[in-house]
Amino acid sequence: MENIVNLNDVFFNYYFLIGGLFLSYLIYKIFQVLFNNNIYIQIKYKSRGHTWRSIQCNKSIPYNIHCTSCGKLMLPLVGLFCECCAVSACKSCWRTVDKRFRCKAITWPSDKLFCHHWVNVGSVRTDNADNSDNGLQKFFCCWCQKTKLCYNNMLNEAEECNFHKYRDVIIPPTCVHVEKGTISSIKPLSDENWEPLIIFANRKSGSNRSDEVLSLFRGLLNPIQVIDISATAPESVVRWLPPRCRVLVAGGDGTVAWVLNALLDAPRVRAVVAILPMGTGNDLSRVMGWGPGCSSDLDAHSIITSVKQANEQYLDRWKVTITPRRGRLGRPRPTRVLFAYNYASIGVDAQVALDFHRARSQFLYRYASRTLNYVAYAFLGAGRAWDAGACGDLERRLLVRVDRSEPLALPPLQALVVLNIPSWGAGVDLWSMGNEGEVEPQSVDDGKLEVVGISSSIHIARLQCGLAEPYRFTQGSRVKIELDGTCAMQVDGEPWMQGPATIQIEHAGQCLMLRATHGSDGI
């Protein structure tokens, strides 16, 4: 009895320590958000015309440091600019500017000349003796990125805009068809080089920086090309995509899989997908050369250049069919169909991912970062070293067949992982670890899966440090798993608790990805 009490005290102290560390870090992040002037700040001002941001934010377009309405010099705490068209206003005048100046037009009549959208972004002083302002102004076109110096009364607002720098990636407003306030279709241009860039960003991904991505690209492209998928599902966007385009997904592995699944339902669209890593693990991003994470200072211009220069790469898609067994009353349960691009797993790694998924949904997690995510994973994984939950003796509850062969002889396991790419758990190359040629190499487009096993969460920690090897079982193009009891399961980082079921994994074609040409150091 005394031993049981002491064990409970150990677990209580352990979770108390974890809770204290989390609370301390979250309080630190809250104060950093409130008092650090160098971070990206989201301003809630939004009206029918412009989308306002603080001038402290990272930006890809110039702006006027003086208010467009009252002309006062704007201090960082009161200065705003429109993330789409670059017009500026102080917090006292933004409503007035909204009424006086139009923002970017996402659609335009095809039979009407489309002109530059000039925005005053500052005055130019001359070398006069009195050093006075002679009225010469600097204007910026928020479509073609050109600048012009002239006087206010000499600005030609009827000059046609050809989109200049990014005309091969912009969807011109004259190509956008809108019906009842909804985009219905995009009329393709006859230019062979035209391959519009579509941006998908998920604010709920690990690094909490996707809002910054949305703001940066709205200033360079047509705002309809920049989609916040936490508000607009990718399935509704692929309906109007042009027949050929390039897609940039800013998010984690789950976000990338979501977009790839949406594109699967639109076979008429030939979309090639690049990744701006904003998640925690970013395993697919690592494999495709986009790196383990994005840089601290995002440069939208260099990102567009990298996406345009990237090479196409086929990636296998795998259909995961989960058929639950009948319940106690004999009622059939619905079959679940998923698609995997990275990996699928059953066991302790999925349990840790599920614990993390529940933690990130808490209220204070809006202040999270990739650093906090790694700390959370480390503590949650350490917790499973003492409490394996439903993952213990997993080998007794699994029956695994690969390519209809005899069932695999499983050693003591707490996780079974089926791999499609050479990266798992934030960069661990499970299949090749310690391999000296005894197994076939792994490829992302060979129509084969790799099946490996993990003995415990401590084994996971050693794998992360390169101090151990997994159980390498076999390769195959079809995997069947019989699961008895309940255990955590995940597909591409999206976890859930799975009851007794038959799990079939089979090849389901390929998708087109973009592989970075500059190595794997990130964007």
C-alpha cells in the first residue's frame, strides 16, 4: 500500500512540474506579445474597403509614414496601413480613408481597360535652399509594384497596368467571374508562362505565424489568391481554380494533407504544391527541400522566386480504409477513408500526438510557438515513458500482413509505423538509420511503403538523438492491419483514438509536389 501511495506522489509531482513549466512559459509569451515592439501585431480593424495592419508588422509593400487623410507623421503605436493596397492612415482617420480611397478590386469588367492603382507612399524633398517640400510625390502601384515620381495634379490614372513583375503568377481581376458575391470561375490567360500562385495558410498550425503570411502576399497578388483555410475550406476554393497553377501551403503536415486531399477532388486542375513550413514536425517539407521551418524574417519576394524556380516531384498517395468491427449489439459502424502522404502509425507516438493535440486546443495556446511545441512534445513523451496507456503489449493486439504474405512476427512493441517518406517525428529517417545496405532504399514515388516498429517512448527519444535503430520489418505496396482493443492512431500527424478495426493501406495514385532547388535550409 505504501508503494502505491509513493507512486501516486511521483505522478502527482511529475504532472505538477509539467503544469508549472507550461504556465510559466505561457505567461512569458503573453508579456512578450504585449510589450515587444518587434513582433508581428495583428490589428482587428477591418471594414468593407481596406484591411488594416499596424505599421510595426512585417510587410512586402511600401507605405506612407504620414496619414493619407490628416497628413500627420504616424508613430508605430497609432500608424496603420492596408495590407492589400498600401494606403496609410492613423487610428483617428482610418474610417475616413476607408470612405475616400478604394482598395484593390478583385474583379473587373473584361471589356474595360484595367489601369494602375496608384497609392501615395510619400513626399520627395528637393535641394532647395529652404529645404521645403515642393509637392513632388512618390506613387506606388499595388498591382505591378512600379513606383513613379510626379506631382499630384500630373498623375495619369488612365494608364493601363500590365502587372509587370509578377504578371505570370497574378490572377488579373479581368479574369475573375463573380456570381452573387461568390467566385464562380477564372478565365485562363493565353500566355503559356502564366501559372498563377495560390496561397493557403492555416492560422492553427504550430508556429502561429500564418496570419503574417496572409498579410504579406495580399499586398503582392490578387487578394482572392490568398486563402485563410481556417475561415474558407480548400474544398470550396478548388472549384474555381484555373486549369494550371502553383500552390504554396503555409502550415504543418496536416495542413498540407488537407490541401492535397482537396486537390484530389478537382482532377481538372493541374496544381503543383510547394510548402512554407509553419508546423511543428514539417516532415514533408524537409523531404521536399523546403526545410524544417521558415526563417524569422519572411520575405514574400524571395519566397515567390523560390516557388517559381522549384522542380516538380511526384509523391505517392495512399488510401487508408478503416473498417470498425461490429459493436456489442451487432450494429455496423461506418467505414472511414483517409489519404496518407507521410505516414500512418498506431501506438505511443500517436498517443503523444493526441496528447499534444488536446493541449494545443486550450485557451492560452494562442500564444504558442514552435519552441513551446517542442517542449510540450518532450514532456508529453516523457510522461508516456511511465504511463504507456493503451499502447502497452501492442504486438499482442496487432496482426500485420504486407502484400498478402504471412503475418509479421512482431517483437514487443508500443508503436507500428507505416512510412511513405524518409522523415518521421520532426526529421528522423527511420528506414535508413544504421542501414548498411541490408534493406532496399526508400523513395517517395516508388509505390512502396516501409513498415517499422518502436518499442517505447524511450526508444523514440533515442531515435531522435540518433542513438538507436527501429525494428525494420519489410517494404510493400499493400498493408493490412487487424487491431484488437483501443489504441491511438494517426495519419500525417492528425491523431484520434481507434477502436477494434481492420485497417487497409493501398496505393491511390500520385500527386505533384515542388522540390526546392536551394537545398534543405528552409525559406
